[in-house]
Amino acid sequence: MTLAGVPSEAFGYLLGTRSALEWVVDQYHCETDPHTGITFDPNDLTDEQFIVRLIERVTTVSLSTVNLLKGLPAEVEFVGLGAVEKAEA
């Protein structure tokens, strides 16, 4: 399967060192254990469009997160839990 039209900005949302999309693609592939010969196939044969919908959802969340982060100030001061408790009192 080949998917096209995924905006490059969607790869800007990182989970550790990889984008969320790279993580999904890495996890959703068939793999055979060399020691046991057991094949792991995360694809649901009763719902062939599952992976397409998953990538659409992850792309939407990634783009939304990247756009949200672009709107934040460059420097954010961490106030810590104690400051939050004082503000609520």
C-alpha cells in the first residue's frame, strides 16, 4: 500500500526521536520471528481500511499539535505545582 498527500508538517510532531507517523508505520508491518517462525500481522483482514483511517487520525492530530505549538511563545516559564496551588487559593 502506498499513501500519498501526507503534509510534510505532520512529521514535525515528535514522540521521542520519531514522528508519530513514523511510529505508526514502524509498528504496523508484518514481521516473522526468526526463532519461532511465528508471523505477527497487526492488520485486521476484516477491516482493510483500518490502517488508512489510523494514519488519517494521526496526521490530523500531528498537524493540530504542530500548529498549536507554533502559536505558543518562544519561552514559557514553568511555574511549578506550588505556584499553581497559591494561584488557586
